[in-house]
Amino acid sequence: MSKKLYAVAVVGATGAVGVEFLRCLEGRHFPLSEMRLLASSRSAGKKMSFKGKSLVVQELTDQSFKGIDIAFFSAGGSISKKYASIAAKAGAVVIDNSSAFRMDPTVPLIIPEINPVAIPGHKGIIANPNCSTIIAITPLWPVHQKNRIHRLIASTYQAASGAGAAAMAELEESTRAHLENRPYKNTVLPHPYAFNLFSHNSKVDPVSGYNEEEIKMAKETQKIFADDKIRVSATCVRVPVLRAHSEALTIECEKPITPKEVRDILKKAPGVKLVDDPEKNYFPMPKDASGQGDVLVGRIRQDASDPSGKSIVLFVAGDQLLKGAALNAVQIAEVMIEKGYI
């Protein structure tokens, strides 16, 4: 990695993903000359710890990006739409964690283990994919390279972390109230969360019947794989887990494929950890995925419903705040530095 130092801004620094940005940048010894924390006027003045120092959060304004080299955005699509172009015009490369630019054909949508070659094509903004997409297709890409995946069926089990710090707090508080037999009124998510699960809290398209999260997974997979022929159908569900998403995946490949072949591929795959122990009935779980950067993969087995032998079923778990968000964005910046793109 280059010895050059970079001025970095984090937009949405006080949010759940913003906090993880700071941890990733510190833990991975990112080459920093300056760290600038930006948030709404409500959070301005708040102090946050970074590398043993106390940094003051500044209010996000049009003037916030002077002298910034890399700006990580995680404050929602409306903020990104308003300020990302301002940051880019000021000379920063924006790595945006919202959905604002993901399907813009001029904006690269990047998972470093899959399509880092698309990074240099940016025009000041790079998009970070949806968390469920990252966790699903990071382990599928090496399989796709060996034996093209024609079809993906995904069922997600998405943690509160995907809806932010407020949803995580609501899960904790509602669970406590439930156990103490107290009434609790949910305000963050549309349904009671404790001891419950429900269809992902994004808008449902009345024509297709798919919600926005499910549509994102399909379109983003096609864009990242650079393959508009791969067919994707997802069912996204919010479950009462604090952190780390899990997903049941069924893939149909071009040619017959065995579970052993998939395991052998994934043993060597970057960003992936095989957790597949049938004897102990030990497979990927959110509790193990939380706090680590790898996507855990297991329960690899032949799809008994496909007599052609071309289909495999597997189960994955990944930390939505890390590989599903902050870590993936930081890894994009690291590739840019390593390859001399910035």
C-alpha cells in the first residue's frame, strides 16, 4: 500500500455504519492525514473516539469537503443525492453506501473480491452494493467463474442492524418489554419486532409483488456480475437478530456441480470462510458472523429437487455493518490506493 496519506471524511459518522467506518479505518491502519466526521446539525458538536483521540462531529454543509480525498457516505439516499456531487466536484472520491447511485450506469457498483476492475471507470462516485447482495454473491462469484450460475433463489433473514441503530435499539427495548409483560409501541419498524419476523420493511411493487430490497438484490447481482441473463428471485425477511444477516441460497449452474466441488472452490475464495460441519450440525450463524469481515458459508448440499445435478443449496451469514457496508467500502478505497487509482 502507498505511503501517501489521505484526508478522509465520513458522512453520517454517528450512525451504526458510520461507527463501523471509524473502527475499520482504525483497525486496518488506513493511511490517514485527516479524519473529518460529518453529520446533521442535530449531531454536530458530539465527540467521537478515534485512535485514542476525541474528534468533534461537524455539521454537513456544502463547504465540508474542501481538501478531502475520500468521502465515505452513509447517511441515506437523500443526503447522498444532495451532497455526493458536491464532494466529487471538490475533488473527493465518494464511496456511497446508499441506494442513490447503485443502478446509475455511469457509477461503478463494487465488491472488491468480484469486480475491482470497474473502479477506475468512476467519475467521482463509487457505489457500495446493498448489504444482502454483498453477503449473497461474494461467495457465489468464485463458483460463477468456474461454472456459470444461471439462476439464484435467495431467502434472507435480515437483522435489525440493516435498519440502523434505532432499529437495533427497538429490538432490544421491545424484547425487554415483552419479557417483562409490559406494553411496547414500535415506532421504527412497521410491526412488533420482539419474537416476531416479517416481510422486509421496504415498499412493495404492486405489479411484480417484490419489495425494493428484493428488486435491489436482482438488479445489483446482474450489474456486479456484468451478466444481465442471470435470473434472481429473492424473498427478504426481517428477523429478531441484532446483527448479521443470514441467507438461504439455491443456485442453478450451467453444468452439473457437486457439493465437494463447491466446497473446494470456497476453501480458497477471498472474503469467505467455510463453516460446514454436518457431524456437529454446525453451520453459519449470525452470532459467529457478527464482528468479522468474512462471509460464512455452509450447509452446502445438492438440491434434491433438481435431477439434473446442476443445482446447489447453501446457507450464508455475514455482518451487515461490516462486509455488508463499512468494510466493503473501506476495501474499495484500499484497492484504489493499492492500484494507484487515487
